Amino acid sequence: MADIVALERALSAGRLEPYVKAAGGGLAEGIQLYEWNTAVSAAFFEVLGHFEVVLRNALHEQLRVLGGREDWWLAPRFDFTPPANDMIAKACAEMGRRGASGSPGHVVAALPFGFWVALLSAGGDCNYEMSLWRPGLRQAFPGYSGTRARLHPRLNTLRLLRNRIAHHEPIYRRHLAADHDTVLEVVGWTVPGFANWMRQRSRVPNFLAQRPFSAEPPCD
């Protein structure tokens, strides 16, 4: 019991409270769910990390072709939203602070996941449908025949999941099996062979099978 009390003190009762409630009210059971949430989050972070690299590489290639230059963000034909321009400016500034070469590859790697997902949004006044999706970005998903409007919510759901994991927030209330399927589905539309590689190595299914308090809860 002393170890459990020490854990509660270290993690805080407030942080453990939702886990304790979800597990039926017992502190020991709540900690068990907390530990599982941490483990499945780590497994998901691996999968989402692979997904982010695949997505940004595919979109970068299409933007490079469409813009006619490696540093496509400087191409006159592109009109990005203010938040996207801010992300680009921060990525370039970060390269300067690190003393990096500032090569296009470095800047692309420094752009956050949210930047890439937002390129598949409507884009507001920038009209990403006409300026980005139809001229080029749809070619990043050769296995996908649907619309941009249907694709973006799937990617945004994964962005929200990634953010929750990055901020050490609970994910046990999500339909995690569906999230995992979505990652593999989108990667399959992009690079089918890599999707198979991810599926074979993902640790997520094993953790889902070991979920304590087995009833799958509703999504947030």
C-alpha cells in the first residue's frame, strides 16, 4: 500500500482521478489503467511517428513538383494561411538557432505534424481545394479515390490523438482500434508496402488485447 500511496503522491490525486473512476473507484485499479494508458500511448506514438514521416514526405514531394523548387514554401504560386506561414517562419528560425544549414530537408523535418494535416483542410480564403489538392496533393495518396473533405477529418483525428499522447493525457476513452485502423488505412493509400511493414511491427494490437476493465468505452 505504501507504494500505491507514493505513486498517488508523485502523480497527484487529481491526475489519477479519472483513471480511478473509470476503473470502478479503486486506487490500485486506477493505477493499473494509468499504466496501461501509458504503455498503449507509447506504442501508438511509434505508429504515429512512422505515419508523420510518410505523410510529410509524400506531401513534400508533391509540393516540390507543384512549386518547381525544393524550398516550395517560397514559390510564388502558393498562398498559405497565416497559421501555416507562422509555422514555416518558426521552422526556418529554428534552423537558424541551431546553426543548421537551413536546407529544404531540414526545414521540412522541422515543420510540425499539424502543418501537414492543415494542408489538407479547406484552407479558408486560400482555397486549398483548388490551389493545393486538385493540382497536386491528391497525387500523394495514389490509393485514395475520395475527396479532400473526407480525408482531412481522418487525419485531424490522428493529429488530436498525437497531441493527447504528447501531452500525457488519457486516451483510454477513445476507440483505439479504430484509430489504429485509420493510421494503417491512410498509410496504405500513400505507400501500401510500408503499411504492411507497419502492421507487422505495431505493438498496439497486443496492448489493446491486454486492456484492463475490458469494456471498450465511448469516444471523447
